[in-house]
Amino acid sequence: MNIILLGPPGAGKGTQSRRLVEERGMVQLSTGDMLREARASGSELGRKVAEVMDRGDLVTDDIVIGLIEEKLKEGAEGGFIFDGFPRTLAQADALDALLGRLGQKLDAVIELGVDDEALVERISGRYTCADCGEVYHDTTRPTREEGVCDVCGGTNFRRRADDNPESLRQRLMEYYKKTSPLIGYYHAKGLLHRVDGMKPVEEVAAEIDRILDEVAQG
């Protein structure tokens, strides 16, 4: 099963993706992770990525699609989660064309809806374990033992420099300008499902599971 998780920064896409990887054997295709992996690989495509990034330029859609194609050809028992891609209608068209060439398809697009101001409050207190990537929050989800990760026992934590109210509102505006047209695009294709991303993580997970199970049953 191939799915896209849509939603603005902080909507919970990463948290739900990690869960689906663990519980359903899916593979998360994160653009940033793929670019870093390609750069370190030394492959021909990886060298192109390095050249572009070293110049300070944005990696082209063609290069990103090439990276995704490599991953899709490797296969995954549970299918793929597209996280952070596509971001634009042009990228959505390119992804459709790629899946068609490979005899694959998208099964569902899940939009995690949010309340902007509540989201700003949620993200402003967010921090991550630098060792395993587990996400915490100052007030709603602190570590059980102060300064120690619940999952791996690590003591190194980090906060994104742009996880502050001013930067977050700007990132939300960029998301709505560039990515929100995808909502109509996938609605027209009959693939769009909406989930309230402001609910507790467990409730969001249960709703996503319900959607995926229904899609799998046809």
C-alpha cells in the first residue's frame, strides 16, 4: 500500500510515519533523508545531489523523482509512505507518472487537519531525542525522567531553531500557499481522507488504521 501523509509542519506526520513503519512494515520516504543518504552514497545520482547542495541550490524535482524511483524499485513489504513529497501540483503529476511507469499506484492520501494557533503552541514546546528521534513536548509530553529519553535512554536533545511562533506562522503560510492545492487535487481523484490531527496521538493513529484497513478491503 502506498500512501501520502499531508499536513503542515508539526501536524504529526513524522510520528505517524514511524508508527506505520514499525507496525505495518512500510517504508518512509522522507525527501530530506533521501537526499542525505544519496549524498553519502557516492552514486552517480548522489554526486549530482552533492553538487547541487554544495552550490546552495535547491535540488530539482527530476533529481528527487530519481531518488524516489530507486527506492520504489527496491520494494517494501508494507508499501511506502511519502512524507514531505509531493509539495506542489507539478510534483504530484510527476509522482503519478512515475508510479504508472512502475506499475504501482497511490492507495490513499491522508490529510492531518490542524488548528493553526493550537499548532503553534504545540510546536513551540517541542524537542527531539538526538539519538533515536523520539519527539517530546515541554508541557504535553515531557520525558518521564527529566533529561532522559523514555525510548533509548539517551540524554542528548535538540530543538529546531525555527520552532518559534514567528517562524512557525511563516512556515504555515508557505505550506498553505504551495501545498494546500494538493488537497483539491487528490480529492478529485477520490484518494483524500481527512483526520483531525489535533486529537491525541493514539486517536489519530486509530483513525489512520481504520482508513488504511478500509482501503485495503476495497
